[in-house]
Amino acid sequence: MRRTRKAALVALGAAAATLLAACGGGGGSATGGGGGEATQNAGVGAIANPSDQKGGTLRFANSGDWDSLDPADTYYAYSWNFVRYYGRSLVVFQSAPGADGAKLVPDLAESLGQASPDQKTWTYTLRQGVKFEDGTPITSKDVKYAVERSLDKETFPNGPTYFNDLLDVQGYTSPYQDASPDKLGLAAVETPDDRTIVFKLVKPFAGFDYIAQLPATIPVPQAADTGTRYKEKVVSSGPYKFETNELGKSFTLVRNENWDPATDPNRKALPDRIEVALNVNADDIDNRLQSGDLDVAVEGSGVGAAAQGKILADQALRANTDSALTSRTWFSVLSASVTPLDNIECRKAVLYAVDKTGYQRAYGGATGGDIATSLLPPVIPGAESYDPYATAGNAGDLDRAKQALAACGQPNGFTTGISYRAERPREKAVAEALQQSLARVGINLEIKPYPAGDYFKLYAGKPDFVKSNNLGILVYGWAADWPDGYGFLSQIVDSRVIRDAGNTNLGIVDPKIDAMVDQALVTGDAAGREKIWAGIDKQVMDDAFVIPGIWAKGLLYRPPTLTNVFVTDGFSMYDYAAMGTTRQ
């Protein structure tokens, strides 16, 4: 869910130049704003409309529902970006444009983690003077409790499993079922005093600071925890607190008077108020952005195809856009739990029959991204070009698809379901494009949309549901949690992270891949690790587990009233915590 480095910026510059040339635009100040003329791509690698002006209301909209506002139960990149308004994790991505935005800096902690020589014990010291919204001091025990509750994947199925995988949990699963002596909690996390927290890992991991930036380290006061209902009233540790929260409709944040900016060098906290509308039609969001009735489309993936064409054809609108290359791949999983896709030859038939140009058109053509040949985006260090199912013009090879169908005992094709997130028009367009291209060889797709907020918890991420509803193809996408192979691949290809519900690995199961993940984690040199991650990427394709769609770009639109706007490589979208507005 996160990413890029210098290589990404080089590629991004080329992409931006191509887009400008195609549109006849470009030129002007690199920083934009500040009272000057708006400039396309001013927010890429620099700050558009820089300002420290405080006040006003920022207005966000989401075309679907939030998976959860509970830091333990959320796994969308936009949510991890947004959560910094009301929560402070031990470590955070630096609030800065471009590659600097993927650098880790201390947040609730005074410094990055102090590791033992064997990299299995990590210690953090909390800043002095940090408080919850009610003025109660935040202690290391509040952070420990937050981590403990995040381990409970029955109560909180949406979040990642990094802490479950890396901590020496010794059978501990939940603070709600704590059978430890004297209810001391998880032994793998120690709190020797109110400002010190120590994590004990089951294996060495030199990148643990990336784990410490997860929302799961945002402190939770145990006395205020209501389990699955905590998302209704999250207790703030950041610069804003919840004023209202109508689940599925909207929520509002206002300033937290007990947030002390002297303890927080990472947040400007410019607006006075933040309003978020949920389940808003995606095309309406794009239109409201252009009219100035809305400030930010919170999902951060760019405007839809209709708005994209209008904006690129209008020089004034185009000047308020940024085209950002990201470490996100839009793709679809072929579920080996669904017959006949449990046969690799049937999965290969799908891959040979797919017209990938339709996938790209669903995301707005070349402006939306480059046609992908595997999972791992080129901007991830170590990524290698690999295309075992190459076809002329990316339009599909029907003869090879029919040969594969014959080899899997389905010479006349077969019928299977395809799922997508109902509120996402581009995913619907993908499903329709795949339906059309696969029908050419007799593979018939039954299109089944499901709500985005519960897509992973109740539908595509729930193996029993996938199998019982014959969902052979599952449309979604992924961005790196941080900029390396582990941060991109581990939560979508390691079969050991699959649980009863809330999965982000939607069906990639191969013991060889799991063994390669383990090998990468004990490989000391970066070049060696990167080679293994590239090998895992190739193995996924050799297994025919995914239809790689596009390596994503997005045309982001920023209304002229939005200040301090820039794309951060930490989230591959605009940095929400930095934004302000000139509207009062």
C-alpha cells in the first residue's frame, strides 16, 4: 500500500512529460500556487500552492464506505493516509513530496527503533507530553494494548498480519480472551515504564520500523475500547477528533484541543474542520471536484475516464492536475479454490484469452497506467520484466487459449463468477472487458458486484464465500505498504496470511512461494533479497494465479482553493495531513 524511490521519480518525470506533450500543456513554475498561475504536475516532486494559512473546512468524499475507522481494522492506503488526522503511530512516513515522503521519521516515539544486535528486539521511547483527546497522558501501555487488540483477526479481520507473523506471540490471540497470569497481556511486548515499549520478534527483521508505522501502533485506551464498536468513537491522539460519525453516511473531525504541536513535528494541522461524505457516486465526486464543491476524492486513485477526457481537453482544468506514477498494480486473482480454475491449464487459458488493452481502457488508457505483465511494479527495487503470457498487441492469443482449455478438459469453455467493488466504475469496466474478451473462447463470466467497505471481510476476502458463490475471478488492486518486495508482496502472495475472512491474499497458494518469502527474510544483502522477490513475482505468474492489469498512474485533480498539495511516495497519492484550504 505504499512506496517509490529515485527510479520512480525518473519514470514519473518521463510520464509527466509525455502527458504534457500529448495535451499541449506544460511549462510554468515547478512549485505552483503561492498566488501564481496553476501548473500541471506542480504537486509531483514539489508543493503546489504552498501555504501555512490555517482555518476553513476541508471536504472529502468516498465513492464507497470506509472499511473501518478503527486503526486495528483498516487496510486501504487512503485510510492509512487519513488516519494521521486522528491517530499517531510510533513511526510515520515523513510529510514531504516525492521520494522524501517514503522516509520514516519518529511520530509518537522520540526516535526510530533501537534494535538489538540480532535484530529480534526493538525498543521505542515515547515523547513526553503526548495526550489523548480528553487530556489523559498516553503511555506505552496504551500502545501495547493497541497492538494486542490488532492481533485478534476474528474481531478485526481487515488489518494486516505483520504483528501476528513477526511477534513471538506464543499462542496469544486477543486481549478479549487473555488467559495470561494476572492478565499481563502479550509477553512479546514489554512496557518497563510509561514511556518505553519493547517488541520481541520470533525472527530477525531489520525493517521493523516499517511495522512500527502501522496504524496498529496508534494508542488505544483500554477503558474506552468497545471492540467492534470502537470504530464508532475512536479516541484521538492526533490533531483532530471526531465531532460526528454516522456509519455509512458521513463523519466530521474538529480540532483536538489536547493535541500539543510542540510534541508533533510531522503535522501542520491547517484546516479547522474536516468533513467526509461516504457512498457518493464516483462521477458526482469528479464533477464536484471540478466545480469547487469538493476538495478531495479520498480514495486517491484519480478521476474516472469521463472526467479525465474533459479535464485533459481543457487547459484551465488540466493545470490543476498531477499525474503520479505509483507502486500500485490493478489486477485480478484467479481463484484455485473454484472449479475448474483449480487446474492450472484452465487458469492459463484465461491469461492467454485476455485482451489487456480492455483492462487498460477501463482505467482511462495510457493516462491511467501501463499494461502490466506481472504483479511487482517496475518502481519497486529489484523488479524484473517478465511476461510468460505475451500476446501480439496485448490483445490475447485465442489459439493458445483454446489449447489450454483442451488440456484442462474444458474444450468448450466454462462458466465462472467475477467480483468487483460495486462503487468503483473502473472495476466494473474491467469486469465487463474481461467478460467480452474471455467469451471469445467460451469462458463465460457472471458479473457480481459487492460493497467496497466489506469486500475483503465478507466477500472476495472470505474463502468460503468465494468458493460457495463460484467466484473464479476477483478484481482488485494493491499498493506497497512500503517500498520493497516484502512491503508489496507478502500480504498478497504468502498463503500463511490467509484466514477465515478479511484476506488480502485472495487465493495465491504455493508452498514454493512461502519458502521463498522465508528465504528473503533471512537474506542479509539487499541485492540478494531483491532477486528473491523478483523470483516470487515470476513464480506467481508461472502458477497463473493472477491477471496482471496495469501498473497504475492516476490523474489527480486539486481544486484551486486547495493548498500545500503534493503527491507523497509514502502513500502514492496526495498527502492529506499536509493540506489546507483558502476557503474560509
